Amino acid sequence: MAQNFSLFIAYCNDVIQRQGFRLKYTYLDCLALFGVGGAHPGGLQLTQKILAEENINNDTILLEVGCGTGQTAAYLAQQYSCSVSTLDNSSMMVEKAQQRFSSLGLSIDAKVGDIENLPYPDKHFDIVLSESVISFTNLISTIPELKRVLKPSGRLIAIETILEQTISEEERSQIVDFYSFPQLLTEGEWVKAFRDTEFHRIDVTKYEPRLEQVDEQHAADYSLSETIDDALLEILGKHEEIMHQNKNKLGFRIFRCS
């Protein structure tokens, strides 16, 4: 069911104002239970723009880590007829991705697995795609794993959260604790982390949100679980509140590493 994510958040905030809920889930639990596709900044529209510049064809072997419900992977397979593998640490997300692939008749390998210990051979993929995933992991383990499974000529494409300016320890704790981020890095610290893993070229693009109309094709979609706890609405509302409070302090970058 495709619909506008911002309108959905507004609805959640309205419910929260009328009822009091206690946090029982993490932000990632919430995304899994709602089955949110395209929750990363820019959504599918940004993804399509990034991928259009990557010269992907039917010989390309691509891995999407943190695939969620498989929205991006399905687009890749349909648009480019390339070989796509997907991985997520949430069995619920992988099940929803598999249902999507099956309904579309797509042959996409979807695994439950750990991005810090990838179940793939060395030097296997031309592209590894990560859409707001690495931030939730331990970079010291994750980036070397992503580098390991890439071919020598391969590239990592990552959309990640960055710290735009200095913040107080209280502000940092609020963000890190809510999202369970092991770290919160500046753009320069991200670049250093990639370089330390022997990515020699790191191209960085700043994501600039736009007010352009989002049509049904590009809107966030949802694959709802059978049972949805009302407390999940508070998670989405809190996410929107944090993003609003820190709109000048948190940003997003597209990293292209090779």
C-alpha cells in the first residue's frame, strides 16, 4: 500500500497527542513491523537517481545490505535485469522482501544475515548498496566486510547520516540512544573510516531535501504485520520530532567508494 510517509507521520503525531504510549520497541523494530519501504532520505526517487549514474547492466552483480522489504532490489531487477542479492538482519523484513519478489516473479536471493559477517565469498560483487544501514552497525567490522566482498574494481554506494555541527552530549545521547547508533560521525570522520579500509576514492554528495511532488510510484510503501501495537506510533512520532529538532545538526551524504 503506497502512500505519503509524511502524512502517515502526521497521523501518528496526532494519535500520540491524544494518547500516551510507552516505548516498547526500537526504531528498527518499528520499521520492520510496519514494513516500511523507502524509509531512507529521498526514498525510491533518490535511489533511482543515484543508480542511473552507475552504468548498471545485466552483467552487474549487486548486493543490497539492509534490504528491508525489497523495494530497491525489486526496482534494480526490473529496471536493469542485473543479478541482485539481498541481506537483512531482520527475518521479518526478509520474509516481506521474499513475498514482494515472489509476487513480482523476480529471482532475487534474500538472506537473513549480519552485515558485520557477510555470508558471501571474497571479491564477488560489482556494487554493494547500503541505504541508511551502516550507521546502525559497528563501522570497524562492517566497512572491511563490505570491502571484502567487492571485486577490485567494485564500488560501495552508501546513504548515511552525518553530524553537520557540534552538538551537546545531551543532544548526542538522545539521537544515539533512540536510533541505537554505535557512533555518530561527521562527513570527515566517515571519509576517514572508508579510507582506513583502503577505499582509495571517496566521492561525497550532500543530500538536499526538496519540496517536489512525490507521486505514488515514489512514495514510501508499507507491508504491515498482522498485529500492530499502538505503541509503534510513538516511535514514528519520536523519529519525526528528533529529525525536526535537529534539522540543521543532522544531515545525509551519499558516499561512493572505490
